[in-house]
Amino acid sequence: VVAMRRDGTVAEWNHLAEKSFGWAREDAVGRPMADLIVPTQHRVAHVEGVRRYNSTGDAVLLGKRLEITAVDRAGREFPVELSITVSGEGDERLFIGFLRDISLRRQSEEQLLRRTREAELLFDISRFAASSSSAEPVLHETLRAICELTGWPVGHALIVPAQTHDELVSSGIWYGPQDPNLDALRKISATVRFTPGVGLPGVILQTGEPAWMSDTDVETAFVRKGLGYGAAFGFPLKSSGQLIAVLEFFTREKIPPDPQLLLTVRTLGEQVGRVLERSSAMAELRRLNESLELRVLERSHELERA
């Protein structure tokens, strides 16, 4: 609970406000509320709202339960639920705010949304696999879905050539908006054979695990530097325990590793690999059925001629 005077300064600051925002009561009382808990980008609007209410009585936020963000003493911005009431009249008027940190609830909502989107992703991939006898549309759909899931703009599929198990080459399957940087990345990727430890795909080939590079320009193993991409991550696709492909993704920002995302793509890699395995098995079954039907038809014709 915090209370603010008409001039925007703090009148009261309870012990839970001390705990949530990091300011002791004696440090907070008398200081402008905007300087303590209002994020920088919202301070002008906050001051203007107080001024407007004092001069016109026009209240936009009073009597409502809002979800906004606040900032603590360390500068951490986090979501809060806020409701404001007014007490007193004239110069004695106080704006009393009740705030509740809803970070955990937001995290739970985001996790639920991510799990829902992951389930949709797997459904889409399974649907594509069921209607295709080729891995190419499955790989392209997986790239598209993961780019949408993560917000990363570029995805690329590499495959293990049939004659070897110790290198990866570009499949030529990409997802992303066309621009000169992507064109250059495609061209270079088509010429590199990623052996164990060479490049992001080579690291994944060597370890069999997802990998993340926060800043590709400083990563020694990353061999496609200077193309305008900051971070990259990738993960393996496996069939019967054997690595069959690697999917890699790029964004322009330098982004630290996301452990939850790496855990997610590890699971996705295993499931997509199984989908491809089933797709391959179904394609083989269709070929056998077609061959059997052809033999039956030929036998029927032979009997008719006899």
C-alpha cells in the first residue's frame, strides 16, 4: 500500500511496499512517487494524469483494477496489479494505491501459452507429415512454426548426407524474409561442410545436444561471421537415436541462452525426428502397397490372357 499527495509526493509507504520496491519508508516518504516506482517511459503520463485530476477532477484510473508495470530500486521492471482510491478533500486529498506483484502469475500464463503453442506446433508438423511422403515440407513447416514460436526471423535445415555420418550440409530449406544478409548466409552455408565442432551445426553434431551462441561474431566455432546476425541456436533431429538433421535459427539481436527454450527444442527435436521416422515408414509402406497392387494387377492380366 502506498499513498500519494496531490503534489505527487509519497505520503505513506507500508512494509510490503518496502519489500516489493526496495525503498525504506524513511527514504520514500516525501519523494516524488514517479521517481520511485513508475517506469521511465510512463513518468510523463503519470505526472500529467495527476495534474489533470487536480485541475479538472477527470479520473481515468480511479476505481479500476489495472495490470501495469512498476520498477523497483534496482531498476527491475515487473508487472503489478493496481487499484487506486481517493481519500480526503482539498489539500488533504490522498491517492491510495494498492499494488500486488503478479510476476509469478504472468510467468505461469506465459508458460501455459508456450505449452499451447508447442502443442499446436507438433500438431501442425504431424498433420504435414501424415500428408507428405517427403521430409522437405515437414522440415519447412518445423522451421516456420519454431520461428513463430520464438520470434526469431530465420531458420535453416541441414542434413546428414546418405554416404556419411560425420558431417552436415545445407538442405537448401530455409525460412525467413528475403534480404541481402539472408542471401549471403544462404550462399556461405551452401559451401560449408560442417564436420564435428565446426560451426554451430558442427557443435550440435559433435555433442548431439542443442546449442546456443549469444554473439556469433565472437564465437570461435561460428564460421559464418559478419552477416548481421547476433545470436543463433540449433538442435538435432534424431531417428532411432541417430542424428539425421540439424535445425538452426538466427536473429539480429545478441541474446543470452534461454534454458527453457533449449529444453523445449530438445523435446521437439526428439518428437519431430519420430514424426519423420514415421513419415519415412509410411512412405515405404505406400511404396510396398503400390508395388503389391501392381503385381496383383499384372497377375490378373496374365490370368485373363491364359
